[in-house]
Amino acid sequence: MRERVRVQDGSSCLVGQDEIVCLAIPMQVVQIEGQMARCTARGVEREVSLFLLPTGSVAPGDWLVVHVGYAIQKMTQQAASTTWEMLDGMLAAEAPARDA
């Protein structure tokens, strides 16, 4: 059985027997100031570091894969939508196990 754990930046990890799965999530860039971006996902806003991406490669409106407060790569809007659909499916599949 897995338990969902929130980490410091608000992202989510699934913790089970002898396993930890941390998720990177799609977020859209709203604003950029230096190496930090204000990003949003499903109504939640977070400050995200752009340190791991090439300088100047991200603009407002871009979609990023974000893990523990760091943007780890850019993605298309279609890839972000597909990823959210997959994550929603995973959560729905976990719901019956949590309710049992």
C-alpha cells in the first residue's frame, strides 16, 4: 500500500514498502525574474528555479517539467496535457486501494 507524502516544495511522492516515487509535474511559466520563474499548474502557483536550463531558453507561456522546485526540461502544451491525464489516471487507480 502506498501513502502520499508532500515534500517541502508542495510536490508529491508516493511512499510504499521499499519504494519512493517522486513526481515531476507540468507547470506553465507566468513570469520570469532572472533564474526564477513564477509557474502555475491547476490553480497553484510556485516559484521555480531555472538554474538547470540554458539561460534565456524559457519564456512566459512555456511549459516546464518541474521536480522539487527545479525546472528540469521544457515540454509542449500537448505533452503537459497528456501528462496530467496520465497523473489523473494514476490517482484514480490509487483511490480504491486507499478507500479499502
